[in-house]
Amino acid sequence: MVKVNTVLIPGVNSGPGSTEIHHVAQAAAQAGTYIQNIVPLIPLGAFAGLRAPTCDELRWARYAAGRYLPQFRRCQQCRADAVGVPAEDP
């Protein structure tokens, strides 16, 4: 079984007119992926200037991608998508 993790980054792969998240889901489904986990960006390190997605943005992305793949919704934020070392980054 394969789970595809996808980091939701407002203004980069989500937002008005953006279809990147659901294209990832569609391609992953065609490749035989079992489930997708869309996680919100944690703005640290190189991404410190970006904002985290809102709950509505995350809900929308999961809804759009859910047309192609089941969505994993039980994840607690584990910081797996962070860049840098949280204890050392400003």
C-alpha cells in the first residue's frame, strides 16, 4: 500500500484557480496509490515567509483531491513537513 503525503502551501499549490493538489491526487490514483494525506505547511526555515493554510483551505483541498483518492484525515501535525530544525530556527 502506498500513501502520498502532500504539503498544502497557500499561493504555491493552492488558491483561486490552482488545480495542482487534485492533479497530484489524480496522478497518484492512476499509479495505484491507496490514500493521500494532505498536510498544512508549517512555516519554518526556508518557508518562514509563507503562511500556513486555513482550515477552510485544507478542507477544500481534501474535498477536491477526494474525488480521486481517499483522504487520510486522522493525522496530528508531526512537523514532518518542516524545513530546518525547530529548536534552532528563529
